[in-house]
Amino acid sequence: MGERVYKKKGRMKESDIFIEVDCFQKNKAGNIVCGDSYMSQKLKEEDRITGLHPGMREMLTAMKDAGLWSAIATGKSRAGLARVLAKTGSDGYFCASRTMDEAQSKPSPDMLRQLSDECCVPISKIVMIGDAVHDLEMANNAGAAAVGVTWGAGRREALEKLHPIAVVDTVPELARAIGVEDLLK
């Protein structure tokens, strides 16, 4: 789905950069399809999106209010990303994005490298937050740290095998894992 890069404005320290993935609440059943049915399936998948994952809007708002930027890297097309952002009312949180139209697919590190270059953030300062194995593989391939979230496509056991910093079940756990829990108080 999508990742977000967070960058604190001003003087940076190691914990100031984050990438966040798959804030969108949805059912991913039947996600992989072929041929002419691909676009139809993607549109059906988007129809199931009801909003941001519970607690995510509050976290994104708090991070933005604290001067943190965010960007998206997604396997969606540019048009698909635009539809999801409009549907969830979340486009105001993000300053940059990469789609499958503009970079190699995950698990290639291409999207992270492009966002790293655009945002002037070294890969070593990025924490990729993903709900799927290919998200965490992309982080590993880029040399970035990773956090797995269990509210999407991936199963905890599969995510843990990729040795992320943490695998979390809730937004407060995610905030703790990336060091922004104080922003949610």
C-alpha cells in the first residue's frame, strides 16, 4: 500500500526520520490478480477502504503539528493513490510520494532511495513501517530499519522473520517503536 517518510524540520537526530506504511484500513483478500481484471480488482479494493486505521489520523496530525514531514511510497498507481488520499482525506499530511508508475516495485529499494534523495534524508535515518513482507524486504534491501504492523496484509510470524525493530499491533505501540509516543499524550 503506502509508506510515509517523516522528517523533523530543523536540526535532525537519528530518530527524526520515519517511513510509515499502510495506514489505510481495508480487507486485502484477493489482492493479487492478473490481466484485464487487475484494475477492476484494485478499484474494488479501494472501495473497501473506510478511512485511516484507527488512531492513525491522530498520530499523523500530532507528528505534522510537531514539525514532522511525511511522504508516501506505494505500489498503487499515481491515479490510485490520488483516489485513496481523496477518499480518506489524508493528502494534507504528505509532502512527497512515489508510485509504481515512478519507481521499481517492492521489494526493490528504489522507492526508498528516491524518497531519501528528494527529502535529503540518508537511508540510515529511515525507519520503514510496513504491513507486508515486501515492505520490510524493501527496507532491508535499502539498508533502512523497519517496523512491522499487524493490521494489514502480513502475518506477525512472517514479519518477524525479517528482523524488524518491532512488530506492533496498535498505533500506540507503533508510536512507541518509532519514538513519538509523547506526541500522542
